[in-house]
Amino acid sequence: MGIDITAKEIWFVTGSQHLYGADTLKQVALNAKEIAIGLDASDHVPVKIVFQPTVKTPQEITDICLNANSDRKCIGIITWMHTFSPAKMWIKGISVLTKPLCHLHTQFNAEIPWDAIDMDFMNLNQSAHGDREFGFLMSRMRKNRKVIVGHWKNGSIQKKIGIWSRVALGWDEFQHLKVARLGDNMREVAVTDGDKVEAQLRFGFSVNGYDASDVVAHIEKISDSDLDRLLQVYDESYDLTPSLKAGGEKRASLVDAAKIELGLRAFLEEGGFKAFTDTFENLGELKQLPGIATQRLMADGYGFGAEGDWKTAALLRAMKVMSFGLNGGTSFMEDYTYHFTPEKAYVMGSHMLEICPSVADEEVACEVHPLGIGGKEDPVRLVFNSPPGSAINASLIDMGNRFRLIVNEVQAVKPGEALPKLPVARVLWDAKPNLEIAATAWILAGGAHHTVYSQALTIEYLEDFAEMAGIELLVIDTQTSVRDFKDRIKANEAYYHLFQRSF
């Protein structure tokens, strides 16, 4: 399955008008094309940047927006006003535009040519006030967009464009994502449930239910050669405990785990699903809860949520797409237990089985242990620590009248001691600004116990994502205070009651 972004494009659209004459418009086009080519060549921008002809009339603007909407390769547009572009010309086009919008406030030249500047130069290079005219209309129309200010050759500006383009990839993924739920929600659990119809209206992805028997049907078709090849991958890729090696007393458990992986992959591929959930309460004839299967599928880019958590599964897939090619992993996660000491408090993140090995540090062990719940055979799983470093935890929840995205900045640390008896993958982190404030704010916000943990992405990615989706964002970072956070929640309640976007 994997992730392929090679066919995706972002269109570079430059605004002007006929007032300045043919020579000026010719130069506008040449300059805009050079910027588009420069951004496309940047190592910071992973998506192809495609130059589009200068738009100079209301009809040209409307046409380019409609074309962007209908072009499946286009995942967003970057707009720039080289000259003054009267913004009323943009009203119809922007009103029909459905693709994400980034407003790049730049100019072709970096510095003022002190000895040569004249009125011809001034008439050509009017971005300083042309973009402000455009900005007014976007604000007047309440248009969500990313605003980036600075010279287009600057590496920091290109990085911001790269971040936005990655988020546009994630948003594009949502528009055609299919999430399969194997079984329903864990019984009586609130936060992992939600309105799947509203989610499809808001985000574009679909969520539908299936039974474990749909996977079993694919397991029954597995060939011996495919099974042997996967077992060889296990043998060569992981540090298997002796009981799981060929001839070991638990080798049959590894065989069953391999069959589950092959059957689950076949089911997902046949249905075009790129995210899925399962639950230990609805395993049917599956011999064990999918452990190594789910972990390896996540490593290949699939989204996953445990116990029927379809919102986390979808968010994980989008964040996998956003982080494609970046250093650091992204995984399903759960706040599991705390480490309280007078000096410092930490969170240990883990789950019963399903942590993605993309966040693994060095060696990965393959082990089998009793699960204790679900009433099935002992499941096989990958066990590892996660490396130190900066990361984020993100939770997407349904508040009834809106979706809320909560993001906590964290710092992963090395465990204080070995964990010889803990049979699951884990990561220890310092929640910012500290555990007391972070957990208080998280609970006040209604954040779920399931999250997406990412060492590859930063808060800025999720800020851009919330902007594209038109949903509420609550950030918990080094600047957070409980008093201000409470005020933000109350203010947001009023804001979204008054201004929530309708369909």
C-alpha cells in the first residue's frame, strides 16, 4: 500500500490586472514562473509546485478556482499578488474554491534597488499593498487560509510552505479515505465513539463496519508460499524470543499471527481501506488479537485505532501522509501510566499491543505473552523502547456540536531503568509545560486517552490542519496556563456556537 505523493500538485496562482499594460504583465508572468520553479526545486517542499498563468479578470480567477476543484492532482493553491489585484475580482472564485489556500506574501526582489528604483519598478512590484487588498477580502469572506510572509528564496519561508503542502497532502487523503471498523466500539466507551455522518461531511472520509469473519475469509485463502515468505521476514527482521523461533514451543502462535497479517492486508487492499480499527470484544474466529499485524501495517502507512476508535485511525493515516519522508515516526498511542516523583513527573505511553515500530529505538524484539482480556490465545507483538526527542500527541474528539483537535507538545526521554517484565512497546515523555498543567488542560478539553504520537511533526502541522478542516484547535505547550486555557475553552464555545461553518 505505502504512501505515494508523486502525482500531487500545488498550483501557484499570481494575481494582477490589465491596468499596467502588456509589458508589465509579461514581466509579472516571467517573475511568477521563476518563483514557482524555485519553490518546486526546494528540498523543503515535497509536492510539485505548478505555475499557472496570471489571472487578471473575475472570469479568469473563477475558472482557475473551478479547475483546481476538479483536478484530482491539485491539492491546493498558493496565491500571490505581484501587482495590485482589485480583490472584488476574487469574490466569485474564492466563494467556489474547495481546495486549501496558502497566501504567500512575498515579492520577486529581496532588496530595494536604491540607485535604480523608479515608478516603473514601483508599478511592477506592488506586493506590499496588493497582498493586503487580497488579505482584506479573505478576512471579509471568513476564508480559512495559511498566510506566509517573507522572501520566497528564504529557507525558513520554504520550510513553512513545505509544512503547509504536507498538511494539504493529509487533507487530500481525508477526501477519499475509507476506514474499516472490524467490530463496533468497545462497549460503554464514550470518547472513541462519535458521529460518523458528521465526520464525513466535515472531513470527507467514510467509516463503515465489518466483521472479523471478513478477515477470516481472506485468511482461509492464504497460500503456504506466502505464509513461508512472511515468516522468513519475521525471522530476519526481529529479535525473536526462543519460543517463537522455528521449532520453538510457541512457533504456532507466530504462524497464526502471520496468517492474521496476510488476511488483514488482503482484506484492506481489496476494500481500498487505508485505516482500520479492531476491538478485543469482537474477534470472532480470529485466534488472537492482531498485534504484530497491526504494528507492521501502521509501519507501512495504515491508520489504526484500537477498540473501534475510528477518529484516531483516520487522524493517524493523515499524519502518516503528512510526515512521509521526514525523520521520526508516527504511531497510535495511549497515555497508560504515570511516574510521579518530587523532582519530575512523566507519562508512559503504550498500549496492549499496537504501537508502530516507526517510533522504535534500535532493536525490536518479537515476543508472545498472555493478554489477560479478550479470551483469545496469547498474541504476538513487537516490543521496543522509543528514542528521546521532541514530539507531539494529538487527539481528535467529537464535542457534539463540533470536532475538536487537541495537541500537546512533549519531550520523550530515556526510561530511568530497564523494563524487563513489560511485554509491550512503550515511550516515556515529559508533557509540556509539566504533567500537572498538561493533564489538567487535557482533561478540561475532553481529550481522549487514545492519541496519535509523532516525532516527525510539530504543532504547526496540526495548526494548519485544523485551519483547513475548519475545526477547533486547542494547544497545550510550554506557554499554557490552566487559567488561560479555561478562558480559551469558554471563548471557543461562544465562537463556534455563532460561527460554525455549515454545509
